[in-house]
Amino acid sequence: MRIDILTVLPEMIESPLNCSILKRARDKGLAEIVVHNLRDYTTNKHRKVDDYPFGGEAGMVMQIEPIHRAISALKAERDYDEVIFTSPDGEQFTQPMANAMSMLDNIIILCGHYKGIDYRIREHLITREISIGDYVLTGGEIPAVVITDALVRLIPGAIGDEQSALSDSYQDNLLAPPVYTRPAEYCGWRVPDILLSGHEAKISEWRHQQALERTRRLRPDLLD
């Protein structure tokens, strides 16, 4: 999988891409993640990529020209399955969405900033708009990293134990059950006896029941 991220703040993205599972996936050649500075695609001598909005609204708007130039340059090199814009009014990012997108070959993620982007970009260049929650961030860089992390960790070989990803919360519309490790008792707090029994079928049943109970209590909407 190749992910190209377009941003005005590449330094905000580079650090998390060079840690943990994302770094290992890149080092193994499982994922190619390339960060592009949109300022490299402007013809403005001061490297500006924003301007005042028509109509006099407060704030600055990202211009169409550098974004169009960047996307066009990338598309000249390869075909892309999706051109994604991270936006608070996009469709809510979910685990099933991540599962499906992790099987794509090439995607572009455009990070919004300032007051937003010229709407013509959304009308003519973007294929999908994604939100990571009902709130507004300073820019789309953090959502881009969230989406990238969620996709890359699902690529076969990215995680040492691939079964681990399959048992994560939301994979089957349930929250994950509680997990414990050594010591079995600490300050009088004991690990549930069932987990120490060695009875795989009963442990599996316990985990499923715990997942159901936690989902019913914390996220009943998932059961609907």
C-alpha cells in the first residue's frame, strides 16, 4: 500500500510515522508513506497556499492551485483508488471502513488547514471525505495520521501476531474484553480464575460474554 499525504505541516506528521508499527511496516516495505509539503506546489514567491475567502468571512482558505498541482503530479505517476479529504463534516471513520480501505493499493490524503479548502477541490478532486469525530481540530494532520495508522496495522505482516488485530475492539461490532497479565494477584486484586484455568473453550466463552457486557454498558449503539 502507498499513502501520499498532502499537508502544509509535514513536521506534524513525520514523527508518528517513524515509530512503532508504522515504522516497522515501512521498513519491511509493506507500506510506503510519503508526506508532501503543499508549499512546494505553489507558484507564490512567498510559498503562500492560502488567501482570504470571497464574501468577507473570517479566516483564511487553502487555495485550489497548489492542491490541484500536487494531486495532478501524483496522478501522473500512478492510479489512485481514493483521494481523501480529512474534514469534520465527512463520513465517520469506523473499523469496517478501515478494514475495507486497508486492501487498497494507493490513496492520497489531503489535510485541510486554516478555515478550510476552496470548495471546488471537494467538488472536483476529492473522492471521499472522512471525519474522525464530531469536533474540530486545528488541521487535518492528526486525522491523516489516525487513518494511516488504522489502515497500515491491518496489512498482513505489519503486526507480529496478526490474530491480535482481529480481536481488537469494533472488529465484530463489540468492544474488546478485559485483558490481564502477571502477576495473577497484586494488592489483593486477582485475575479472574477462568483465565488461569487453561480451559480454552470456557475462556473463549467468558471473553465473548465480557465483550457483550462491556459493549452493552459503554456503547449500546453498536449492538443496534
